[in-house]
Amino acid sequence: MAENPAYPVGLRLTGRKVVVLGGGQVAQRRLPALIAAGADVLLVSPEATPSVEAMADAGEITWRRRPYAEGDLEEAWYALIATSDADANTRASAEAERHRVWCVRSDDADAATAWTPATGHSEGVTVAVLTTNAKGRDPRHTAAIRDAVVEGLRDGTLVAPHYRTRTPGVALVGGGPGDPDLITVRGRRLLAEADVVIADRLGPRDLLAELPPHVEIIDAAKIPYGRFMAQEAINNALIEHAKQGKSVVRLKGGDPYVFGRGMEELHALAEAGIPCTVVPGISSSISVPGAAGIPVTHRGVAHEFTVVSGHVAPDDERSLVDWPALARLTGTLVILMGVDKIGKIADTLVAHGKSPDTPVALVQEGTTAAQRRVDATLATVAEVVVAEDVKPPAVIVVGEVVAVGPQTLA
């Protein structure tokens, strides 16, 4: 006769006693979810991993530093038995049965009264996957199914067509440095839910090709400006589409707040009463050097890094950068939007004390298939940029960290 399948259920454990026997790797994996569920967790174990011990030190769980003893499961609602003592596990399981406590056993699923599903989360949805019976249970297969479902929910490829989540308003999404895989999970999901996407030239363009045909894609550089400045026209476009009840994504390269004018757009939306979500992105100031084998900090080499915009030359009265102060720093200098000004920038840094031999790397189209790295020094970088025909977008790194890593990643 075939074994009956397990009955799936969600346990509400807030304020309820949960007993965990054993402080090893199983407990380390399971305790965070129990803590997040608000359970009153009692750990019974002579020893624990450093991570489990840290949970006890932080007051997240109560730890009795001894082996299991009869009575430990009294008044418990749920128990996780995960010790290396088979006899103790059997006795604790029997106690759970007597007290009618649902009990999971890491050593013997057949002897347990409950099984732990493979779980995942995505925007308020919990996915829990169980195999139908204990015979032939394959945790790897169960976890693979869980991962596929959660990933589908996160990236928008798995959406119930009649219950698609649409939230009118605007999301300022940082798309990362260029590689479409480097956008955040949340950013990708919001893209999948969008009605309108207003994209920058430096955003991850490959993601736009994945959007459904009904999504209106607007190139921010091609919005008609008329009597407005470019940024004002973009702000107005965001407001106009959001007021039509549409879900709008403003897709930016890097992070919305790193030279991305994200706060200007947020202010405009707030004044218009439009709800706005900001999704941080991976900044090219760190990720692009890293992709080219350059750490912006390195022990014994650089203890700080500074990110500046190079779109305004040092001798321009509009510049807000204290270039003489930057020349005195011993750490790493990362310059964005500075390709056409790098000659004047290098001369200024040298004039205020930076060594002409300071290494410089220019990483063009970082993290994309077209990425390339060009090396120079402050003394030679102006000539090298012209000779190598370096074009924007490129991230410029100045400092000894340029010579630290292998250049085979360039």
C-alpha cells in the first residue's frame, strides 16, 4: 500500500516555544528562519558552532549547554532534533510523540512526524517544496525545484497572468555597470512588472530586449526637450506616465544616487505626489575596476578610495572637487565621466604633489563583452588615451592598486 503524502501547512510560531536539539550545522541552517518567524527558541546542546553561539550571545535564542534530558520538550510546539547521539534522538522523538509535538529529525526522516521543506522567498511570497513521501527523498531535487520557482518569481518569468502585481508609480532602478546579470533581483522583477521603462544610454541595454511587446521603452536621450532642460523633460515624462496609472521604471546605469541625478527625480516625483521606490544598483566605481582585476582597496596598499566626477575640468569654475586635497591622499582615486578631461586632471594632481609615476588604469565598457583595460601613468595618460582611442564610458583608477592584481582579467 502506498504511503500517504505529507500534508503541507504553515506554522505560526511567534512567541511559541520551539526546541532545537544539537548546535551543529543543521541548527545553524535552520535557526535563522525560526528566529525570523518570532519563535521562542530553546537550544539544548553541549556545544555549538561559532555562528550558533553568536545567536545565543545576541539573545536571539536561549542556550542550555548540556545534552538532551527528558522533559526538554514540555510545552513545546515544534522540535528540531539534530544531535549526533542516535539514542538521544530516539528518546527525544519519543517524548515529542507523547507530548504531541511536531518533530523533525535530521538523522531519520522516516521516524519524524514532520519534514522541513525547501523554502525560498520573493516579495511576500514563501515557496515551500516537499517531496510526496519519504521513500526516495532527494533534497537536491527538491531544492532545485524551489530555486527554479523562486528565481522565476524574482525575475518576472513566472507570473500568474490574471494576478500580475502592478503598482502605479515610479521605481528608480540602478541597473548596474552594464552586464545584465549584475542588476539586483528586485530591479529585474520591477522591470518585468513595468508598463513603461525610461532608460539611460548607460543602462543594461540587453535587459530591454527581454521585455514583453506591450512595454513602452523610452530612450531618455530622445525625449523632446522643447522649452525644458533635459532633466526637467525626463522628470515630466515620469510624472505624466505615472499619473496615467502606469507602472514606470526609470532604468539607470550604476546606482541612481551615484552621479545619476536620482534625487532630483525623487524630489520632482514627491512634489507631484507620485509614489516612488528607489532600488540601489551596483556602482561602476567599484564593480568595473573589480571586473578588470583592480581592487579599490588592498591591505598594505590603500586604506581608502575616493570617487569623483571628472565631467568638469579642475580649472573650471563650476568644479566642486578639491583636487589639491585629492593629490595629497595616499589611497585610490576613482574617476567617472573623465575620459576627455583626464589630461587636465592628471596635470593638476601632479602639480599638487602626486607622483607622475602613479599608475593609472582606464577600463572601457566595464563588465560587458566589449570591456578593455588600458594602463598608463599620470605622466603618460593624456597621450595614451589618444593613442589607444579610449572612449566613454570608461572608469579611471589612479593609485598603486592598479599594479596589485593580475592583468589577465582585462
